[in-house]
Amino acid sequence: MDEGMSWYRNAFPHAALEVSYPSGFAFLKIGMTQLEIVPADEKVGSGAAGSVVYWWTDDFERSLAGLKAAGAVLYRGPLKIDHELWMCQLRDPWGNCIGIRGPLAGDRWGTVP
């Protein structure tokens, strides 16, 4: 879990490390989202399992490059979708999917062909 927390802190550099009390459970706060790193078990395994959380970005290319630099591996896409938006899925070092979607830089609703 420490390795996972370290990786996600690097992948999401603007995340704030917070701790719940009295449990002492550490998590990352990204905007209004609480990202928890928990071990896989018999009820919830790791890896691509059908659910992907997509993070909005105002600069798709920069976010994709940042996640890849942190060690994420492209899994699906990038694909052009609605209103000139792009999406893709990446895998963290444990095979879990991270989704991002948003416009290319400077492409707020269709300025890039």
C-alpha cells in the first residue's frame, strides 16, 4: 500500500495527502474526490475489472504525458469522442485503470481539426 500511495502521489502531484482519525487511514484528496489505496482481496481484485473512473483535464496531452512519465502504460485509446473531446485509459503498475478525458490544449470545443 505504501508503494501504491507513493506512485499515486507522483502521478497526481496536486493531490493532498490526508489522514482519517482515529483510524489513521491515509488517502489522497484531489479536488472533491478522495482517492483511497487499498489492498486487493477476495471481494475486490486489482486490474481492469469493468469500472473506470475518468478524470477531467483541460489539457489532455499534458495529462497523458504526465501519467506516462509517472509509469502508467496506455491501455485503450486515445480516442476522439464527443465535441472534440479525447479519452484514454492507462494502467498503473498494478494493472488498475485510470481514465482521462478532455480537450487537446487550446481545443475548447472544436478549434483543432
